[in-house]
Amino acid sequence: MQLGFLVDLRLCMGCKGCEIACKVENEVPLSTWRLRVKYVDVGTFPETKRTFTPLRCNHCANAPCERICPVSALHYLENGIVNIDKERCIGCAGCVMACPYGAIYIDPQTQTADKCTYCAHRIASAMMPSCVVACPVEANIFGDLDDPMSSISKYIQSHQGNVQVRKPEKGTFPHHYYVGGGNVTLNPLASFRGEGHNLFNNLKHLPIGGH
Amino acid sequence: MVHETIAATNAVVVLDVALPGIVWGWIITMNMWAKSIGTGIIFLGFYLLKKHPEQTGFIRFPVVAISIVFIHIFLFFTVIDLHQMFRFWHIFFYPHLTSAITIGAWMATGFVGLLLAMAYFIYMKKDEAMYDKLLGWTVLLAVPVTLYTAGLMAQSTARELWQMPTESAQMILAALLAGSATMILLGGNKFSDAVKKDLAVVLGLAAAAAFILYMAEIIFGPMKAEEVAAVLHYIKGGEYTVMFWIGQVMAFIVPMVLVCLSLKNQSYYLLKIAAVSALIGLWVSKHVWLVIPQLLPMS
């Protein structure tokens, strides 16, 4: 079994339902994200459009984070998921340095590395990842890449020529695919980053009770 | 290059999470800097004891003492950089041998053990023969201890600027630079002219070779990968330009010039200034090279 993800960017409408579902399911602290949706505006008014790109761990077959982890806190599960053992992690941040996708962060509460696990705990209970369940347009397609009859395999078959991964030149062999992507959505160097695009990162806590 | 399409597409990221910022900062710079001195002084001590045994016998204890001090500074900064520093022992009980961090930790532990044994034999037993025998093994272990950080940087797949063959050469050159500079400051005027000349040559050549590598990276690096080109913008007119050149001048250019002048004028005073400049500049240049790839967005 090799679990994988596919996001059809033509369907994604940037509602961030997946982002919130992930936050709630995995109790992801403020200012950090296991899954987030990047917004990129393209064009010049009035010929403009906004693109949405959900970004999460790619669960690479040749994962740099797994290789660099000194204590095997990052490890492969039998179903291909790159999982993390937060009790074992020493917080060296080697994985943060190694991941070419910026998918790993240091959890401010546990002071250990954290990232998307494809909701490994839900999969162990035969449930879909929370982001898949939350997506209102079924833009997230999840399943077994080794099974030609799985929904993800069929989707890849029917969209040949339009299936991409991020940064294939890194040789990481991601198990996370995009349909309908392009440079603007998948390449961080293809867009300008203006002031304020990261405003949510500054929210470290929420004032309760109005004070 | 895709970066050049921005003007055409006018693509602007309007919402994304922030960069994690500089995750490996000055603490890791201290780590690399102290390690360069800790292993470099062993390389130079071994060289001097082999080539000038009669004139350098007095360095045996100071060399091992300095190495112990700086290796422990290196270890201290390594441990305090961990977000879970009290789990450091996991590296020994749950080792993952594909990781350069694991290999480095094991090698450094063996290195410290040999250093302590050398200190014991030279200070407590006054046994120079045993010291010299252990020094050979210590030098062998100093090589991977010096190089493992280069391996770690190479395993950091996200950071294109750090390439393995270059970084390994830079680590060895940094050790030779720091080792010779520390030895120059350690020896005072007790060294003969021949020893001083040898140290000056090592310092000058290490500075020259490291400077050439940095310049080669700046000129040819952008041709290797777009990420490298984007990263190098931070030192080509970007926010780290001044700091980068301060590092280059102090670590490499000033020592090269002063070494030439000191050899010509036989001035040990100039050599000492070169040594101080090299040690300060090495910290600065290592820091800039460590930080700039972390400024690049990954998503």
C-alpha cells in the first residue's frame, strides 16, 4: 500500500475548510499549520484572477526529513506515510532545514517538529483524513496509489499530462500530486511576496474575555 | 528562469504562512566556529609536532586544553540549540545512522574521549609517547568531526546554496584557518622563525583557498540552480551584503595581505593581527552563509 494525495486545483475555491478541519482534528496551535492554502493573485486589473493552492507534507518516497532525523522521530509507516513521533523528537530542526516544501515546523507548545501525517490516526481507524472530509468540492482526492482501482489512481489515469508534483528536481519523489497546477501555484519563486501576506502568522494567542 | 516571469504574470502571494524565519541562527554559527578551532588546533598541533618536534614540544598540553575547551563550547551550543535539549540522549539510544547529526554526535563523543585521554597522559602522567600515539587517532577522528556539519548542510535538501563538495572543503579550510590563527596566538614569541613561517603559510593559504571558493560560489552558483541565484541576491545588494563583505575581508583578505607582509618583514605582530582578524571574520562569514538560505520561501 502506498497512500497518496491529489489536489485538483481547478476545483479548489480557497474556502480553507481543509485548513480549519486539520487544525481542529490535530489541535494545531495558533501561528502554525500542518495544511494551509496559499493565495496568489495573478494579472493586472481588470484581467486578474486568484489561485488557491493547498500545501501540506508531500510524504516523499525519498524523504529528506526522514533521512536527516537523528533519532528516527520521522519514520515511514507501512502504508507509505511519513509519520512523526513527537515523544522521540529532540527538536534539532534538521527536518525543517531539509524539507524543500516548507511543510515542517516546530510546534510552539511541544517544542518538537510537527507536520501533516495524512491523519494517520484516522486512517488507522479506516477513516479519511479530516481535510478530505471537509472539502466541499472534493478537490482533495486520497487513496492507495498501488491500487489501480482506487479513486486517486483513476484520477491520475484520467488526467495524464496534467498531473504535477512540487519541485520534482529535488529527487524526493512526492506522493502528493496536483492537477491543474502551474508555476504560479507550485513554484515559490514564480510570485512576488508583498508585505502582509503572512499576517496570520503573527497571531500567537487569542485574547479571551475582551482583555 | 521562472523568477523572470513575475513581471509578465504580476503574480503576488497575498496569503500564506510566514517563513519559519531563521531556525538555525547565531547559536549554530557559534557551534561551527568553535568546532573549527577545536579540531583545527589538533590538525596544526599534529603538524607542528611532526615537523618541528624539538621546538614545539611545549604545545602538547595547551593544544589539548584549547581543543577540549572549544569542543565543549561547540557541544554546549549544539545542545542549547535543540528545542528539547534534555532529550539529547535520544541520539545515542535511538540513533538513525543515515543522519549526519547522529554520525557527528558519535564522532564528537569519541573525539572528546580521546582528548580527555590525551590530557590525562600529558598532564597527570607526563607521558609524551602515549600522547603522541593518541594524537594520531585524534587527528583521524577530527576529520569526520570537522566534516559532519558539511554533511548535515548537504542533507538539508531545501537549501540549494549548501553543496556537499564545496562545504566539506570550506569546513576543512575553516579548521585550518582557525587552527593556525589560534596556534599563532597561543605560541607568542616562543616559536622559532621556521614555525612562525609554517603557521603563516597555512593561515594565508587556507584564507586564499576559502576566499576563492566563496567567490566561485558567488559567480558560478547562480548557474547551478534558480534557488541559489535567489539566495545570493541577499549578499548581492541585499540585506546581508555588508555583513558578507565584512566577513570576507576580515576572514580572508586581511589575513592574506598581513601574512604576505609579515613574511616579507618577519613581523610576528602583523601575524597576530591577521590571526585575530581571521577568527572574527570566520564567525561573520559562516553566519552569513548559514542564514541566507533560510530567508528563501519554500512554498
